[in-house]
Amino acid sequence: MSHRKQPERAPRAPLSGPGPPGPRPDDDALAIPITDWLDLHTFAPTEIVPLVEDYIDEAAALGLKQVRLIHGKGQGVQRELVRRTLARHSLVLRFADAPPEAGSWGATIAWLVASRDGVGSADGVGSADGQ
């Protein structure tokens, strides 16, 4: 019986906007350029919640008002994790399925407040359109 050794993960830099990413102590984060969409297909379910939380924080800090989280259609595990995270995030005004041309129920669109500085309204925080 042979045992396969799991490959070691290289240390990763945190999510960041423009400019070089800064290290976070005791963090194993991946440097991801912040755009108005994030494809979650390559991430494990255990990585989704902190990743989405950090992504929303960074996207709002950059002034993005709307983002698309691509979780895939599959069995709905990633979708449920994404939506549960969005529902409790203070910077999310609302969220809904993406339109058909942008992924349909395989992606979720989230509308954001501008930043934690109080810009924008918190009306409808965590509401899912049509749900």
C-alpha cells in the first residue's frame, strides 16, 4: 500500500487592487487582480467564504458597484456558499442570478455599496431578487 504525499502549497499573497500585494502575516492567500467578476470554479468549498468576503471588501473599496461571482451550475454547493456569504456581508445591497448571457443561475450578481466609509445605502442588505 503506497501513500501519496500531498503537494505543498506555495505561500500566497492577499487579494489586492492596483499595485503590489502586501503580505499578511499567517495568511495563505492568493493574489487575484480585482475586476468586476470572480470565477470560483478552481476553489474548494472550504475556500469560498473567506475568498468571497475578501473579494467583496476589495471590490467595494475600489468603488465597484456591481460584481459577478461565477460559481457554476453543478449541484449548487458553491452557489449556496456564495449566497449565504453575500446575505450577511454589510457591503452587499442585494444579489440575484446573472442574466442568461452572463451565466444565468451559474453566476450571481451582487450590487455593492461604495465602501465601508458609509458611501451608499444599506437598504435591502442580503436580499436575493426573486427568491
